[in-house]
Amino acid sequence: MLAFKHRFTHAASAPAKNQMSGPEGFAPRRGSSQDAMLENGMPENPAPSDRTRIVREPQRGVYDREAIYGILDEGFVCHVGFTADDQTFVIPTMYARIADAIYFHGSAASRMLRGVSAEPNVCVTVTLADGLVLARSVFNHSMNYRSVVMLGNASIVDEPDEKLAALHAFTEKILPGRWNDARQPNEKELKATSILRLPLTEVSAKVRVGGVEDDAEDYALPVWAGIVPLRMVADAPVRDERCDAAISTPAYAKNFRRP
């Protein structure tokens, strides 16, 4: 994953919402996600394609666009699958959603960016682990999760304002308020970073919720069964040793929470 070395000049108690307007009042190429879908003739909850229809455990398939966007807005890391030089790679990287597209980024010299540029067909996934489901039998152990699979052609963002808006979305997705506190990217940093846009036209989610599902004969076994809930928890911020002690820790870092 690219670690930005900018010194930039989900949310505290709810999933992070992506900013629909970027730095200096930049508005994305499309307005709200709903307006964008209408403009592009994209139904709010399109029927799944043959490639995105959930086949195994189809009852767990979710095609509601609002639910899918909620999962994407809560996640931090996506995995991008692509093929380069007859080899398939899956690379983790940061991402953010703006309207009806996701943006992901990396070094302009990275294999992922070269691969996507040469062969734009990608598969991008996001997964949130919500709990370990411990059944009485090993076979019936499971996990509660929410996942999204996105397919399509990724294109490199060249327009400077859209590129800057994507970087703004990355930063605000992680810690709302950070963009205005820190130094923003300079021209050299912008050139060293490539941003790709993937329209959310072929997308589906798969969700597992609920409790243990054991075989009928196993319910009598003297084995503990239940769920171990999982959630992201942040430790207390650790001050950089070169950070002036007179600078107070910002509230968005000190009070960081995820659902």
C-alpha cells in the first residue's frame, strides 16, 4: 500500500462518509450519487450481471446500491486484482468512493499501475470482518462479514482537479478534518502519484449475519458455541518524536472510533 509522505496543510462514531466536494470547492464530475446514476441511466439497484451474481449462498447476495456504498464507505483497504506479463497479482491499496465510482492510488512507477494501464480489466474487493461464528462442529464454523466485489475497466485520472479531489477523499475518509490541518500535495507529489477511477457499474455485495447454524444432532454436544464479535479499535495516538510538544493532539486523532 502506498504510504503518502505528504504532510498534508469512519468517523468518530459512525461509518465514514466520503466528501462529495473536494478541496477549494471542487465538485466531482457528477453531483450526488443518486444524480449521477440518473444522469448515466444507471438504476439505483441494477440487476446483477452474470459476473456479479452471487452463486454460492445466493441468499447472502446484496444488490442494493445504498447498502453496497455503506460497506465501501466503512472500509479502509481494497484489494485490486489485475494481470501483468501473464501473471495475476492482487495488491492492497487505499481507496475512496466519490459518487458512483471508487478511486484507488499508488506510486506512478508501481507494477499495479503499469498493469492496470496495459490491461484495464480489474477486480476490486473490499471485506469487513464482523465476527467469528463458533459452531459445535468444526465444519459449521463461519464468519460474519460484509464484502463487495467490483468489476470493470479502471481509467487513470489525469485531470488535476479530479486527482486532487480523490486525494482529498482518501484523507478525509481516514480522518475527517485532516486535510485542512496538514500540508496538501505539491506538484511533484501529484506527479509521483497515479489515481485510477473505477465506475461502480458491475458491483455486488455478499453479507453473512446471524448466529450459529449447527446440524440438528450436534446441538446436544457439550461444546460452547456462539459469536466472537470483531471491530476495529484504535489505541491512543503516539506522538512523533520530532513533533513539537506544544502542539496538542487533534480531537480527530485522540477520539478516533469506528463502528
